[in-house]
Amino acid sequence: MKDFIETRIISAVKEMLTGRVNEILGEAQFAIPLVEIGEYEGGTAVCPIIALATCERTEKERIIRLDSYSLTITFNLPEMPESELYCYAYSAAVGKAVSENHSLGGVVDRAVIISKKYQSPKKPHCGEGWGLVLTLRITVEETGA
């Protein structure tokens, strides 16, 4: 049985995060916690939350039979002096990785970042952390009849 396209998309994004994004972060001038997938908790890595949803298609996408997805990658970081810098570093690394490989290894037709949202704590030193929400729009040609 062939894998569902949704599972292939999520797997490709996870591979990009733990592969190319970590390579880019490793090349940085300062130490940035690497990306891990799973339920790892600790200060030496960050575990993003990946969520996939279908999007409304444009009329053109319906005609040429393209499926559209919205994928969010959410990074939650504890409040530390470096947290804001880490948000910018993760955003830049994911942006560079997506621009280098907009097809996610041939799994999709096109993936582009459509929004970046940086979330700072509402009140400093209250236990709330920093956050980064990246939203990607992914298009895939329909393969079914």
C-alpha cells in the first residue's frame, strides 16, 4: 500500500529539520540548540510541533488538480536571554532549507514559507517562553483519478 501524501509531507519536513536545518545551525558562529523530533525535553535541543491541514484551493488549483496544504512548525523556547536570538536563527535556518529544496526532496511540487510569527513573553520572568510559528503553503499535484 502506498503511503498517504500527508504522512510523506510530514516525514519530509521532519527529515529537513533534523538534517539540513541542523547543518545550517551547526555552521552558526554561536551555539544554538539543534532540532530533535519526538518528546525530548532538555536545554540541548528543541522539539518543534508540526501540524498539517488542508487549505482552500484557488480556482486555478482546482482546474489543474493541485492539492494545497498549510503546514505549521511551532518552536517553543524557554525564557532565557538568548531565546529571541534562537527564534531568529531557527526562522533563518528553516527559510534557507526550504529555499534550497522547495520540493522537499521530490515529495511535493512546491513548499514556500508564507508567514513567520515571533511570540515574546507577555510579561518578562513569568514562566512564559518565546515562540516561533512558521507557516508553509505546500502544493501537490493530485495523483488519483
